Amino acid sequence: MTNYQMNLSMDELKQRTHKDYLTTKKFLKKDAPEYLELAQGDKEALKHLVKAAYILEKINMQIDCKHNLPFKKYLEEEIKKGNEQAKLTKILFDAQKGINAIDSMSNPIRLAKDIDQKPGKGVYPEDLSKEEFHSVLTRMINEGKIEEVRKILTARSMVVRYRDELQGIDYIDFFKEDFAKMADELDKASEVSTNADFNEFLKLQAKALRTADPMLDAYADKKWATLQDTPLEFTITRENYEDEMTGTIIENEELSKLLEQHNISPIPKDFLGGRVGIVNKKGTETLLAIKKYLPTLADNMPYKDEYEQTISADEDAQQTMVDVDMVYASGDVGEYRGGITLAENLPNSDKLSLTIGGGRRNVYHRQIRFISDMSKLQKRLNETLDKDQHKYYLDEADHWFTIGHENAHSLGPKESSEKLGKYRNIIEENKADMGALAFVDLLTELGMYTQEQRLQIIVTFVADNFLKSKPTMSQAHRVRTVMQNKYMHDKGAYEITKDGKIHVNIDKVVPIAKEMLAEIVRIQIDGDFNKAEKYVNDNFVWTPEMELISEKLQKVNKTLNGTLETELADYLLTE
């Protein structure tokens, strides 16, 4: 076993694990009505799905960092010896699901000494520099090793050293034994679950876990995206926000041209998450209200004649949506790193299923969006929002906005934006936010929202769009928040009152969002890395207004880290 050393002092660990600093999101309990009301077959299936997601967590920890599993074992051994420092460190390790993370103040959390986060995480060799990476790929292409390079640059390969070169191994082959165990659990679930469509998906997904063939994942994704009326939810998420190595290729002009000549797209690596839940029918009905408007929204996107988008203005939207009571979130979905995922729109645009006629599916996480302490929320509003506009703030409006955000991912250019390199995810998240905001007035005219809801969405968005601290460039979701905040302030969407509160100029917000949306979509269409870089740098500016509000937010919200409480899942794992 590697000789690890814990990095955080007892004082810091005690602070970070104290309830005032460690927020807890509570998933379903073992006596939850949602669980007790399930058919017996679905209860049985749920056990197998939780076990599958648990195995996936082990796999993603290795994708995240090669030291995660050995360090976890080290902590467990130290805890057996009565080591209190290890016990507290393990609380944070389990919460952020790994050694390295960022807290809500955008500070790096390193639980082990001398183990920093690498740009290529655990996907690339730990000692591989950007310069060597580019050099090796260039040499391999010039030596005619095209297919070998193609395997290195797929979203689904683990990259290892091989002699003086690199080699890409499909993650299904790399983690063959664990994926096979996952497949067994999915097959068992498919034998007892009560829904035929869901069972068909599980069998397709199990097959994809046994054989390294992207098309098998595409078939599973295509079926998953059609699921609407199922009692249970199970997802293997594959998103590439964490890989900061592959995106550097676009910065190397010589290598980029070589790849283009051989029709190789350097797609960032997928990190894997598992979601297990019970579909909430009432919440799902609310979500589906927007579906009939999606073709109209597609028809109102900027520059709509210059690209193909997932949702056609001429057809019913290929988009299913479910609201889910959460049982378990593993790997990339469940990592509490500065924040945690509220909802997801999948598959992403780089996935094969979208090329074979598949659609997308939105899944919303009920327990994650619930506000546990309304008094803290009121303190925040008292500190930061003009008192005259408190009447327009509604926490549920944030959920309505999230619905717009997730659906906006399906609007705009369908092709993936690899040419934007490390800025592609920032630009895409920015597009989704501005898409949600830009269509608020149109959806109000169409009858989706009332006039009161329109006011609530606009004011709540602006009030919530302030952060406790300036994020790092690696935090795509937070970088786009700063960009929007600066853009909105410069254009007059809000101002700071004499007593230091946010006042929203309500009627200016949507037109300004339309302007920003058009600029973002233009960048995506052009696929120009330099334009994307300039746009991000011009707008990613921490202003005095943001600093003022951040200081107020820090006063009323001490949270540094977060964790999940999964009583039902823990119970099912022991069954």
C-alpha cells in the first residue's frame, strides 16, 4: 500500500465536517412512501440497481484519480486503528467521492498530501504533460499510426503508456470485471421490474457493459431516451466536463491540422455517474407542460437556418422528461464538489445515439433541489435583494428556470463543439442559461407561465446568479455565471442600490438574454477557438458588484462542503 499522509489538520476537518459548514441533501429514507408503495418486483429491482450504481462508483473513482481507491483503503485501515483524523477525512472523501475537489468558495480541497489534481485526472498517465501529450500524438500520426491515435482520442478510452507511445483502451475492457458485475445486476433487475420498456433498456445497457462497442451504448441510449412512464429510474451518465487534457489539443495548430486531415475529433473523456430513483408522477406532469412548446422555441433560436438542432421546429420534440425521487447518486452524478447536479439533459451532442435517430431525456433530482432551511434563505434575501422585490422571489422559480435550462441544451447547433476546446462546456452552459431566460416572455405569451411567474423567474434568476467567491476556470457552470452577471450588469439588467442590494430592472433582462444567446450561438456555429477564448475572457470578470454581494453571501452562508444522506440505498445494499 502506498504510504499516504492526510493533508487537512484536525481543526480544519472539524470545521468542514461541522453541520454549519457541511450541508446535507437527504435522499429517500427506507420507510419513504414512494418506496413502500412500489410493487414488490420494483422493490426487488431497486436493490439490483443500487448495487450496479455502487459498482459504477468504484469505476469512476479510478477514472477520476488513480489514488482514490488506495487512499480510501488507507483511511479505512486507519479508522480501524481509532484514527480520528482519518475518520473525519473519510467523511469528506465520501462526500466529494475522491481525494481532490473544490469547495463552495472555489478553494481546492486536497485530502492527501502531495497528490494534486491532474488535467487528465485518472484517464491519462499521471506524469503526462501537455507538451509530451501533443508531441507523442504528432509523432504517432506522422508514423502512420492513425487508428491507434483514434483510440486514444475517443471519449471512452483510458490512456496508458506503451513503450515510448500512448495507448487507448476502451473503458469497458479496462474495467471488464466490474462492468460485468454491473451487467449482472442490471439483468437481474430486468427480470423482476414491472415495466417492459424499462426492462428492455436494462437488457440493452447490460449488453453494452459486456462488450466494448460504442454502438451498443447508442442502442441503450436511444431506448433510455424514450422512457416516460416507468416506475423506476436508472441512468449511467457519461459527461466530459472533468477532462482538461484533451481540450488542449486545439491550442496546438500543427496537431489540430493533422487530426483534421485524418478525420479524428479529439473528444474529451467521459466520466461516469449512476442515478437510481423512483419516478414522481405529479412532478413529471409539471415538467411535461413545456414539451409542446419546444418546436416553437427551436423555431425562435438565433441563426436557426444555419445549423441542425436536436429538436425540429416541424416535428414533435424527441424529448422525454421525468422528475425523480432520489435513492442513490454515484460517481460523477453524486460528487459534492462545490455543488451538485440538479438535473441533466442526456445524451450529450457527441454521443452516437443522436446520429441514429435517438432523442434526449431530462431527469430532475427532487431531493437535491429542496431547500432545507427557509430561514437561511430569508436572511440571504434580506442581505442581498432590494426589499421591494422580495415579493417576486420564489425558490420554486429556480426549478422552472432549470427546466428551461435543460431543454435549452437541446436547442441550438446539434454538432458538438470540439473546436472550442477547453471553452466548449462553458459556452454550452452559458447557452443553456440564456436560452432559458431568453424565452421567458415568449412562453408567457404562449400560456406556459403567468405574468406573476414571469416576474418570479426573472427576479429569482438574477438574485441567485451571484456567487460566494470567484470560481476557477475549470468550473464551467460557475464561470458562465460570472460571465452572465457581468454582461447583465454592463447592459443594465440590474443595479446595486445605495444600501448595497440588488435591484432587478425586470423588463431589460429578457432582451439582454436574447442578445447574449445570439452571441453564444454564433460562436458555436463558427467553431472558432480564438473567438471563444476572447468571449470568455472578456466576460469572465469578477466585478466590484460581485465582490460586494459575495461578502454578504459569505456572512449568511458558511457552507464549504456538502454530502448526501442515502438511508434507503444503504439499506438496500445490505439486503
